[in-house]
Amino acid sequence: MSLGPSHPVWTKLYTALASLASECGGTFAFVLDEGNGLWCVGLPHQAPTTFTAHENRAADRFYRDVIVPKMTSLRRGVHLDVAKVDGDDRHAALSFAGIYVVVVWFDAPFDPSLVRARLRRALPEVEKLTLALPPYDGPGTDEGAARARA
């Protein structure tokens, strides 16, 4: 079964991410892994969908600008906790399970302390759902993802 609206766990993750984005005042939220595998993008007030081209490009920029420079640290188990409140590509993010990052994306200024608190509160559910997803054959499917699921 492919990941998307027909997969029940993926749909729950979508809903959790969409709710997180809404609670934080963000435009969307997503989960990606250390290999730039984009697992799910949640859009507030929209039915579960994989038609997220704009959001996918934002996730690619996040990966390039935030994950790649910290790749060595992440692979050594250092947790990622970042917030960019100025300029373009505003976001707040937390890593989990060694190789995943949950990100809330913003088009306007936000309170990083409030968003971090909401991210931390949502993290156990996002982690549980992400780790319950089956591996897929897209970018980022690697040994690290398989080990995190084991």
C-alpha cells in the first residue's frame, strides 16, 4: 500500500500535522528524514492530500539549509531544535527518533517559545505515527530509516 490518503496511519499523521500547523499559526507542517524523504505534509483546513508541490519545495529548502549543514551532528544523536523567525522560509523544527524532523512553516512572524512548546506537546503523537508507517521506495529510504522503525 502506498503512503497517502488511502493509508490510515498516514491519514492520522496528516491530521496531526495539519492540527499542529493550525495551533501554531503556521501555514503547514511536515515530517522529513535525514535522507530528504518527505513522509507527510499537513495542510490546515484541507482534506488529506499528497498534492503539495509548493510545500515540497519548502521542505527541500529546509533540508538544504538546515539539515545538510547539521548532518554529522544529527547522525551522532544530537537533537535538532531550531527556529527561524526572520526573513523568508520561517520555521520551527524538532528532531526525533534520530533521523526525523517535524517542521512547522510560517508566512508571518511567530512566537518561537510558544511554537516550541506546542511542538514538544505534539511530538509523541507525531513520532508514534511516523514510526508506524511502512518504509517506502522514495528518496530517503535508507538503512537509518529502517533501523529507526525496528
